[in-house]
Amino acid sequence: MLLDISRALRAPGEEIPFLHRDAIPPQVIFGETVAFSDVTLSGFLTSVEDHLRIWGTLHAVAHGHCAGCLQPVDYSVEVPFDETFIRVTARNPRPEEESPEEEEWYYEGSKVELSHLALTLALLDLPIRFECGDDCPVLTQLHAEDDETTHACQKDMPDQHPFSALQQLLTKDQEV
């Protein structure tokens, strides 16, 4: 979906507030389909010469399934952003190859496409796995099993570096 930026182009340097509703198609991530709803970008935009700065916050709701019990889970996405778009003109054409280090955003005319920005921000904010909460019976059982497999030397030193237990074992062997 396109955001109308004509007010910012007519008033260079002025901060123009905006609220933009967008849509992110369902994405397959590690074999699971994650859907998105209520995708909005809100904030401000300003233009200076051939650059358009857009900053604000992306809000969305991601819908997935709990990694433990497979129940539906909603994850609230809230990501701040601050991006600069470069105007494509005859004297400033879009480069044929994009720089691999940094993604650059471009626009033409009086509208700018924000769908790819919204998708990128939302995907980068997602957790590695969805969890339904502390009361998930499957994840609770997994955490209980992890606690049972903790070794005695790790229980004695919970606040120390994990490899300090190895150092302690080495020291004990040398004393014998």
C-alpha cells in the first residue's frame, strides 16, 4: 500500500504526522505459517531535497502457534523505525546493484511504498519461537526436566560462569 507524501513534498523541512495502515501477507518461517493483522505505521515524515525521512513505530499482531502445545498464540509487534528514502529522478537514478551492507529505500513521485519496510520490521521483531505463556503444560514439563538434569557442581555455583565448574574439577584433580 502506498503512503501519500505530497504534503511533505510541498512543505520541505516540516514534520508531517501520518498514520498508515498496511497489510503483511502470511509468511512461512521455519515451516510454520505466521499471519499478521492490524498492521499500522505511525509517526512523522519530512522531506529535504531528494531525501524523505520517515520515523515512528510499527504496530502489528503476529499470529502463530505455541512451540510446546501448538495452541494459537498472538504476539504484539511494536518496533520503532527511522528510515530515509531517496527520490529516484533522471539525474538521480536507482542503482542497478544494491549495496549488501545496507539496504537503501527509494521512492518516485508523491507516494512511497511501505509494505516491504513493514514486513522487514515485523519479521525482525518476532521471537525465535512462540510460547503461550508460563502456564503451558508442555513447556513447564520441559523446564522441569532441564532442572532435574542439572549437575551437582552447577547447583553449587549458579551465579558463576558456566565453565568455572570445569576449572573446579581440574583443581580437584590436581589436589588428589
